[in-house]
Amino acid sequence: MSQNLIQNTVAFVKEKLEGAEAGHDWFHIERVWKLSQKIAAAETCNLEVVELSALLHDIADPKFHDGDETLALKISREFLEGQNVSAEIIEPVLFIIENISFKNREEMPDILPVELQIVQDADRIDAIGAIGIARTFNYGGFKNNLMYHPDIHPKLNMTKEEYKKSNGTTINHFYEKLLLLKDLMNTGTGKKIAEERHDFMLNFLEQFYREWNVD
């Protein structure tokens, strides 16, 4: 694996995501990258595909680009081709970027490449636990969503289009996505890390409701 390529990709992503919303900025990418390396250590995989996918997976998150799900693929392909990366690496990287998202889970193939399993787990782990809570409230504030409303209930089993358009409360997002992620982990390492973070979120919610209700 070319360390120059990884270093160039890091520099490219940092530049592209400068000024990004704090839950989807370079530091999110860096955490997912590190988590991917940690999970990959226990798997037989193409580490170059894993690292490049982790670094590029949010280069143009559709929710910040009018829902355009093709832009990230275009940017990533142009960058990788400019780095003279082979098609044998580019195509699986683009496949991961295209299929990593929670909202696309119903469209996924039955058998996932191990590299996708690794990066998807890493991305989902960064969406739960203390970091996940912080990211969720940051994005809710960014969208000016309510933190919580007792009369607004979570919308479970939303379609992809409903999920993309949803502007529910931040607390509802726990039930609509975050608390579901533990059981969607692919790898043994991912499942182990997710268990602890899932429990942390349950404890947080219990405390949140006590304070909300002034118990």
C-alpha cells in the first residue's frame, strides 16, 4: 500500500471538508479511518481499499449537497484517477462509498464485501456512544430541529425518501437510527465496540428524560 497515496488522500479530504458541519468534518473522517484500521486488523481484507474508502466516504455527503448521491462518487473517482490508482482499487472504493449509508440499507446486496463491512461498521460506530450523541445534537442544532417534544413520536420503518426528508426531533433520531445500529454491525470487533456505546446511549436517554421531566 502506498503511504504517499494515503497521505495525499488525507490532505485532499482535509482541504475539501474545511468548514464542514462539525459532525461530518475531517475529525469524523479521521475517527472512521482509525476505527476502520482497528476493525480491519481482525479481518482478512484489502487494507488499501478500506483506508481509501474510510477517508473518502463523506467527501460529499448528499444531505449537504441537495440530496445528490452521485457527487461523492464523481469527486472520488476524479481524485483517485488523478493519483493513478488502478481500477481494481477504484471500483471497490466507489462501491463502498455508494453503499455505506444507513438510508441505503434496504438496497444492499445480500453478501457484502468484507471491506464494506469494515468501513460501514466504523462509520456506524462513530454515530453512537458519546461521540454519536454529540454529533446528533450538533446536527440537530445545525438544522434548527427541536431537541425533544413529548407529543412528537419517532417514525419507525421509514422509507429511504421519508428518512431523507425527515426533520424530526433529535431525541427521536435515537429511535429512528442510532439505537438500531448495534444490531446492524457486520464484524465481531464492530459488534463488541457497539455494545458498550449502545448502553451508554440508553443511560443518557434515561437521564435526559429524568431531567426533562424534572424528576
